[in-house]
Amino acid sequence: ATVRCLDSWRNPGTPSASGKRPTPSTTIKKKVITEDYKLSGQVLGVGLNGKVFEIFQRSSGEKFALKMLKDSPKARQEAELHCRASVCPRIVRVADLFDNFYQGKKCLLLVMECMDGGELFRRIKARREQAFTEREASAIMKSIGEAIDFLHSINIAHRDVKPENLLYTSMHPDAQLKLTDFGFAKETTSQSCLATPCYTPYYAAPEVLGPEKYDKSCDMWSLGVIMYILLCGYPPFYSNHGVTLSPGMKKRIRNGQYEFPNPEWSAVSEEAKQLIRQLLKTDPTERMTITEFMRHPWINRSVDVPQTPLHTSQVLTEESHVWDEVKEEMTNALATMRVDYEQVKIKTIEDSSNPLLMKRRKKLANASPEPPGL
């Protein structure tokens, strides 16, 4: 995708009364980050591209999270897309952006709001006194859906929607759930980046020929998996007995091999199960879109969803020893679903060097021309 000029960005600011943030528009800062922020040395998390550190703004004392990226076109794309998405209140806000050298290497430094409430499922697991309900699951899915809805509306596919990228702003009961980490995000309208020969039209799978729809549908599959876990405490393509299924994960996903076993699913509404079936369609072209998802009654009428007590908290606690494996499985599954169409070029028939096609061309070239008038 085209990387826009980073110098046009400004501070995304805080949400207005309407709930929307002003469009990001501050210059990328060339000065040393420590002039504005103090690094505590505390590591808040470790992501695909490195560590996230705790930092404090010198002028206000406010705490932020610092993500350090080795400068590259990919890193600039991540920063650019995350900043553009910061106008959505359901996306972790980028407060500042620096272009610095660190240990002799040029880096991009993303200063983001600090999400002190932790990961989605860790918060649910921590509940002890009151059962997690289906209505609460609906409200959570609506929040995640709002983030995806915004991204898809501006032609961005996140492509890495998973538990560890869904964080709460604080431990307060009214804390907001937000989506973060744009390391795999892609614009879905540009075709100019198709440069490396890979497929010819008569060999390519339909989803490869339509990367925009396919990459967006990857996010919808993730919504289905997260919704499934919210309602029972374990994923659809993973054993609820703590036995890893890594070798068969691809096959299970491709074949849509999952169930709604009792007792966890016995009281869950049929409406919720039907929504999951629409999200976990094995054919990405048949999968529910985000617009359809947001219009679904189970999502847009959360107050009407039954307050059925779920097994989620209990199961998450009992299976805590395999939860890291569960997250790893989802990461691996997403990796198989992403179409990195920067690496894909659909060759035209004229450019193809397929042996059979070359043979037919030669035969046609050597054929005698037809007599005139016939």
C-alpha cells in the first residue's frame, strides 16, 4: 500500500463530546523522545515487533505506552495505518510519533495510550463473584465490531484480531475495550503493490484473486472465534480437554470442524449459535460482512439478549495452563488465512510461461493460415 507522508500527522487528541476524536494531524517529531517523555524501564508487553515500554509525559506526568519499531516501509505502514485509525474510540490511541535513533539504528517510536485493564479474557477469567452472561458477551462483541466496522469503512483490514490485541483502558468496571497492534494491517483497495510473480489466473484460488474481500473476511473469522470463546471459555478449533491440536488445526478450520457441546452450550441462545455459523463459514466469500454483523439483532439489540449465566469464567480458570497454547493456535491460524498480496502478482495469460500454454502457442504459430474467404 502507498505510504503517505508521515510529516502530515498531528496529535489524535482525546475524544470529543460526540465520542469521535479529531483527525490525526501533527508533524512527526525529530527531537529525542526523552525531551518530552521519561522512560521508566518497565516492560508492559512483548509483541511481534518488540517490547512495549511504560513511559511518562514530563509536562503532565501522564502514563503512556511506547512501541519501538525499527524504521522500514513496513513499520511506516503500521504507524500510518494505526494513526489513521486513531480517530475511532474503539482503537488504542496514538498520542505521539517520533523519528529517533536508538543504539545506532533509525526507529519509529509510537507513543500510545496506556491500557491498564489488561487483555479481554484475563479480565473475564478474574471474575469470581458474578457469572459472566450472554448479554455481556453481546455487548463486548458489539464493541469489537465497532472497531472492525470503522477499519473496514476506511478500507483497512486489521488481519490480527486476537485476544492479546483486545485491551481494556483500566480495571474500572466501566473501562473501554479497544483494539491495538497494526503490524499486519493492510489497505484493501490498492492493487499497485502486486509485484512478485506467483499465480496464473487459471491456477489461483478465488480468494487470492480478490484480496480485498478475503483479507476483510479474515477479520470476520476472528470475530467468530472470539465470540465462540466468550460464550464457552474455549475456542471452536481447539480441544476443551487441554490437548493441543496444532497438527490438525489447518484441516479443522478448512473443513469447519467445530461443535457446540454441552454443558457449556446447552443454555446459549440459538441466535448466538447461528451468528457464529455465519462468521465461521469456510468459504470467505460466503462469510458475513461487518455491516451484516453490526445489523444482526444479537449485536444491535444487546439489551434484548438473555442474561444467561455462562461457563466462560470457570472454563478459562480451569484451562488456564493451556491458554498460552490457545493464543498461539489462533496466531498460527491467522497466519494461514492472511493473503500477503504484496507478494502476489496475478500474471496475465499473455505473460504466462506455463509449458502447456507455450506448446499451444507454438502450435498455433506454426499452423497454416486459413484460405481467404473461408
